[in-house]
Amino acid sequence: MVDVIHKEKAIDKEVIFASIEEAIAIAAKKHLDTEEAPIVNIDRKTGNITASIGNKQIDTITLGRIAAQSAKQIIVQKIREAERDKVYSEFEAKKNDILTVSIARFEGPNIICLAGKAEAVLPKSGQVPGESRRVGERLRALVTEIEKRGTRVKIFLSRANDDFVKRLFELEVPEVSDGIVVIKAIAREPGYRTKIAVYSNNAKVDAAGACIGIRGSRIRNVVDELNGENLDIVKWSTEPDKFIKESLKPADVADVIADSNKKRATVYVAKDELSQAIGKGGRNVRLATLLTGWEIDIVEVKGKSEEKNDAPEETTSNTTATEEQKNAINNSGVDASTSSGDISNES
């Protein structure tokens, strides 16, 4: 029996023996109505069972009858728990890694996937808006949580998590996986646009260039996996004005005045750059705010014909991060950047 379970469930033989011994001991204690459970041993070679309470040996015939009748359900339960623990350990080691799964079925808004012999859930919160899926399709997703629920293991996946993009770059860019290029911060609106702040620990390696690749080959592979989501690569810097200026790419910024006490910046742009600086629905400036951790005000720079007696007029955007967003940014260790690369068709 032990060999069969070992082969079918891929559970270590010693775990199976220990589970059977414990189950028989529990059943024997109940059957014999003793204060303490007997010590049960199974010979690993012959399969012979011995048991004792203190110095008193328990008749093996009686013990065999108990094992067959009373301990059966306990043994089954123990084997299921051992199987659950094995699956849990396997996927716990894969937490925050990307997993390739196949879609088995849909349960309401959730997508149930097969990950080897285990089932994984891609909840609605982990799905990217605009993506459509079908049964049998293979997809890649980030393992975010693993939970034990009774005798089952619940594995949760996400494609909307910021770390999904980070892990994709680690797979596509050797300099990132080797730690030469560091991803300092990510600001993302899944399905629409992502801004990534990068920094190089090696002066000879251009962080943005490494992530973009020759003719955009590396970043394009990530974009393809994200089904066309726009990506901006921004060089991280400790100087707030430089980081804020580059975080608003692809817009061309004329000037940045940063107030370190209030952590608020006024950004001046030409009229024809205003729409790009703000972005569709305010997305560009909103993501720049999240990426840098600074509140950003966009101000239009007047042309000479308009400059008669005062400073530039503030025209459009005042984007302020919520307290929750600020805390998330502060925890990421972002200070500020310098130069950017992007694949984008969005204003």
C-alpha cells in the first residue's frame, strides 16, 4: 500500500509510514479507552506492526483489527494532508514567480487554471481589462498567494500586479536578473500604460537601453506578453527635478520647480506639449505622480506674444497621490530619474 501511494501521489515513503503510525495510535487509544496513545511502529522492510503502552505490548491481532476498521478514515485524512503539504511547499517556493498555466474553466468572474496537478485561480482583480480568454488557452501569470484550505491548496494568480511586469523584465533582460540594472519603481494602470524607473549599478551599462534592447527587441517581447500595453522606461535619479521631468515622457518638459518640503512640483510645458504631458484622461501625469511620489502641477508656458505682465498661467492638471499611494511609493524606495525610452501610441 505504501509503495502504491508513494508512486501515485509522489509523497515521501517516510511521511506515509509516519501518517499510518499516527493514525493507528489515535484509533487504538480510542478503541482501548486508555489515557495515553500507544507507541506504534511499522517495520519499514517487513511492514510488521508493533505497539505498546509503557512496558505493556498490545496484541498485534487486535491492533490489526483496529487498523483495518477504525483507523481507515484517519489514514486517508493523513495522506490527503501530506499531499496538500507537498503541493503547498512546491508552490510556496514559486511565490512571486511567473507560472505558465492552462485555462480549465470559468467560475463567475474567476478563471480556474491547471498548474500541473494543482488548480490555480486567476481572480477578477488579477485580470487585465480588455483581455479575453478561452478554455484550453495557455497563459503566464504571477503567483501571488498560496493558502491551505482544509485538505486543499488554493493558489492565486495575477496578471495585473506590478510585479508581473517586473518579473517579465527579469526574464527578458539579463542585466536586470543579474542585478546590474535595478527596477526602482513601477507605476501601472493594467491594460493601458506602465512606467518603470530603472537604475544601472554599472556606469558602462545604460539602464534604459538594456531594457529596451536592440531595435526595441526586449521591450517589445514584454509588450507582446502584455497584449500591447504601453511601456515607458525612465532612468531613475536622486535629483527630483530630473526624475519628474523624465517621468512625464514622452512629453517634452520646459522646466521643473520642485518644493522638497511639500514634495510638490510645478512642471512647465509648451502649449503643444500640454496634452502629452497630461495624457489621455490624465493618465500620464497620474502615473508620473505614482512613480515619483511627488504631487505634480502641469502649467502651460506662454509664448512671447502672451508674456505681457506676469508669470505663466496654470491651465490643466493638478494630480495628487492619495495617502495610500504615497505610502506604497515611499515603501518602494523611490527618490527621483534622468532619461527614458518607451513604446507608446498614447498621448
